[in-house]
Amino acid sequence: MRVLSNGYTLRKVGLDCISSLANLHKSAFQRGWGAHDFALFLQDKHMRLTGAFPSKRHDPAGFLLLRVVADEAEVISLAVSRRHRRKGLGAGLMDMAIDELYDEGVKTLHLEVDEKNRAAVRLYEQLGFDIVGERKAYYPSDKGSAGNNALIMQLAIADE
Ligand SMILES: CC(C)(COP(=O)(O)OP(=O)(O)OC[C@H]1O[C@@H](n2cnc3c(N)ncnc32)[C@H](O)[C@@H]1OP(=O)(O)O)[C@@H](O)C(=O)NCCC(=O)NCCS
């Protein structure tokens, strides 16, 4: 658990949060996950779900979902609800996760991000991630045109 200087608390989420996490995910991504998906993540020993909470009684304002297998970890999803953005929650969730992964001896953290997602790319660059690859037209387009490319980004945690 970690408390940010602006009062938000970062902590593991439980089953009581899955509906609000599903709503948050749907509001941030085109293909939203349901509460059932989040319930399955909570049962998966390789998945880690952390939320950012404005206070004890509030629903999560953001979350980070990681998959950790052996000495590698992957960001599966990260989202912050619109009215809580630019308050350091995305960076705070990632920072806490990176510190925990470092303590566990995990060596690399990787992710895929839409190259047009300026906010997320900036956030990951600021955290020290490097672009190590690209997947062409990875994100499906609704209009039949070629989809956006995905950047593959990686952080060498052992060097942090
Ligand atoms: C990407 C996202 C998680 C960032 O969350 P956030 O809590 O607003 O980010 P933070 O406040 O921690 O910002 C940290 C840094 O990221 C960068 N950043 C964040 N939002 C940005 C924006 N809209 N434009 C440019 N840079 C941005 C900045 O470098 C920022 O540092 P600064 O505020 O000191 O300038 C959030 O915009 C979001 O949920 N987007 C929709 C879902 C998504 O795209 N998830 C990522 C999928 S890979």
C-alpha cells in the first residue's frame, strides 16, 4: 500500500471493486471488459490488480493490471478515470509496481501501447521505458482503414 502526497491511496483491489473497475475500463477503452473478467483476473495467480482510491469509501479512480511470470512482467492494462487524470495516479501505480517488482527480482517489464496514445507513451517514457519494437496495424480500426501501430516498450527493472 502507498499513500500519494495528494491523498490518494494505492492498494490491491478485491472482489468488491470489480463492477467499478469494469465501468472504469469501459470508459477508457473501446473494447471494455466486464466485472466477470476482473473476477477471473483476481483468481489468476499471475495477475496483479492494484487500484488508486480517493478515500476509503470511494470507488477506484484508476487501476493497473500486471501479469508476472518468473522474472518478467507485463502491463496488461492501465486506466485512470477522466476526472482523476493528471494527478499522478498513472505514474504512481506504475512506480509502486516497479518498486515491488524490483524487490522480487523481476528483471523486465514490458507493454504494448498504441503509438497515437500520446498520454500513455509520454507516461511510459517518463518512467524510463524504451521502445524495443513495433507491431504494424495492431489495433483494429472501425472504419476499415489500417489500424494504428503498437509500440512495444520495455523497462529494465534491474537497472532502476
Ligand atoms: C494514460 C493514463 C493512464 C495516464 O494516467 P494519469 O493518471 O492521467 O497520468 P499521470 O497524471 O500519472 O501523468 C504522468 C505523466 O504522463 C504524461 N501524461 C499523462 N497524461 C498526458 C496527456 N494527456 N498528454 C501528455 N502527457 C500526458 C505526462 O508526462 C505526465 O507527467 P506530468 O503530469 O508531470 O506532465 C490515462 O490518460 C488513461 O487512463 N488513459 C486512457 C487509458 C489508456 O490509454 N491507458 C494506457 C493503455 S497502454
